[in-house]
Amino acid sequence: MKTLNTILIAAALSAGLAFADDAKQDMKNAGTDTKDAAKNAGHGIKKGTKHVVHKASGKTEEGAAKVNAKTQ
């Protein structure tokens, strides 16, 4: 009976350690996924900002040219 209890306790501890390793890996994966999502969001914001600035600067140049033409 004592041997059976020892075996059961050892099995329970082994299962607990395996679960802890799985949980640790899940946390690492979640952290990596979050990091990748932040990078992708930042890339999209950078691209969108460049697009808006490019469009705005073109319109500013057009407006300046019109004002310059009308004042001469």
C-alpha cells in the first residue's frame, strides 16, 4: 500500500510539472504573439502616416503655386 501511494504521488507530481512547462510555453507564445502584433500595428501606422503626409504635401505645393500665380 505504501508503494502504491508513493507511485501515485510521483505520478501526480510528474503531471503537475508537465502542466507547468506547458503553461510556461503558452505564456512565452502569448508574449511573442503580442510583440508581433505590436510590430504589425506600428508598421501600418507608419505606412498610413507616410501616405497622408505625402498627399498633404502635394496639396500644399499646389495651393502655394496657385497663390503665387495669382499674386504675380
